[in-house]
Amino acid sequence: MKGEQNEIETLGNYETEGKGLDQSIQKDRTPLSRKEIAELIDMSTENVIRILSEFRKDNIIRIDGSCIEILNIGQLERICRFG
């Protein structure tokens, strides 16, 4: 479970890093595939897909093709900080 929390924090950091972390940030259309995201953060593609799916189920993000919309930036920031 501890390793899973670290992976979730890592992915959360990737999703929020460099975006200013304010409520006006909502969408990030990225040309990166799930595999490329996994390589950037040194995580397996399967874990990236699983964690993105968890974020989606928890209404933290919305996924539409390559568009990831952050719905709850506060929750994503908490995950980044505290796991």
C-alpha cells in the first residue's frame, strides 16, 4: 500500500506541476500517451492507467481522449502533499 501511495503522489505531482495550482486551471490537452507519462515519472503504464482511473472515479479529474480536465485541484494538491 505504501508503494501505491508514492505512485499516486508522483502522478498527482505530474498532473499539477508547473500549472500554477489555482482554480482557473482546468484543462490540459497533452500530446503525451499514458506510456510516455509513465516513462516521465518512472512508473509502469498499467499503474498510470490505474491511478488516472482512480482519480476519475473519485471525481478529481475527467478524461476525454487525450484531454485531462482537473475537476478538484484542491484534492489533487492534498494527494501530492500528503498521499
